[in-house]
Amino acid sequence: MAEPWIQVLGVYRVRPTDERMRELFELFHGTDHALSGDDLIAAERYCREFIEATVLIEAVIHNRDKRFDMDDFTQPDETRAKEERPPAFGEAVLTSDGMALADLSKHPENGDFRIVFFMRCWDSSKQLQSSYGEIWCPTPMPMPERLERPVPYSPDY
């Protein structure tokens, strides 16, 4: 069997829509917050930056074997221990053409499959770490509509 490897197809920015901003603001500050003036402006800026630093990564796992683990997706960060680095979250399996959601349980333990997952605090200058080593990823671009609906971003993952 061929060696396993990961092909990153795209890195997509999460748009800070009004709804996403409201959800994140309420998650961080509650619905009965007492912020005003400069504190409110700073809190709203933080929420926007938090969302803008989140990306959706689309990849194909080729020749998956038992070593593959979603929890291995992260980025190097010398200021944090590995277990403190932001992990992948909100993962989903896509059909081979990337147009719809699929069920991972219907895929064999070994072989190829297409996934998407979110990453917080994305740094384009760093590689993506995975079960099979480090991967250079493409520059983030706008999220395609085909992924916006089936893989919605939720700030409370």
C-alpha cells in the first residue's frame, strides 16, 4: 500500500457576518453585558479579529491508515505546549467531489476521503501539522458557497 499523505485543497476565510459577530459577542460577554464606549468598541474589534483569524481547511486524506487522527491537526506555536495549541474543530467529511456532506462511517478505515475542518488563530506563515507530518497550505481565500451552507461556522465549538 502507498504511503499516506494529505493534500490541502484550500484554506478559506470565515466571514464575520452580523449573525456570527452577535453569536460570538454573546458567547464572550453574555446578552446582559454592561460594556459601553471604548470597551464596547474593543470587544467588538476582538470578536471580528477572532472570526477573521479562523479558517476552514479542505483536504483529501490519501491512503489513510491507523495513524490518522483529527486531533493531530494544529499549527506550531513555540509559546504554547502542543496540548494548548488550537486544534481542528467542526470537522466534516465530504463526498469525493466536495459538493455535499458524507458519512465517514461508510468509508473504510484505510483509503482516501475528503474532509473539512476549522482552525482558530490561523497563521499563513506556518505549516499545518498532521498525523503524517507538516504541510504547507495555500493562501486563504474567500469561502466557496458550496461549503458555507453544509459546513456552517459556529463559535461555540
